[in-house]
Amino acid sequence: FSRFDLVQHLESRRIATRQLFGGNLMRQPAYLDMPHRAVGPMPNADIIMDGTFWIGVYPALTDEMLGYMVDRIHEFARTVI
């Protein structure tokens, strides 16, 4: 499965997601002209950029809301395992 598959599953169940900010910052247009030093490629940063996301979290989440999110993730996992 892909990140997109899981994100789509969660979003369709009203669980907000966002892509991880930046990921590999060396690939962000804002940093292209900034002086920096990179020793070789950064494959782990690319993996994080391509494969991770945030789920909606904030201090007012209740245990019931958190349980709902966990249940939806388990629901998705059962379809791909």
C-alpha cells in the first residue's frame, strides 16, 4: 500500500492528515539558492518526504476521538495484511 492509500482511507473517515512539512529540505524551492553543504545523497530524508504524514492532533482530542483514529488505522491495516 502507499501513503496515499492510507491518507485517503483516513480522510474519507473525517480524520485530517497533512504531509510532513518539508521532508528533504534540500529539495524545497525556498532553499535552492541558500548556501549549504550536503555530503552525498540523503536517501533517508527522501523516504521520510515520500512516505510519512501527520494525523490531526491537538490538546482537545478526547480518548474517544483517539480511539476512533486508532480503530480506523486498524481497519485499514486489516485490508492490506
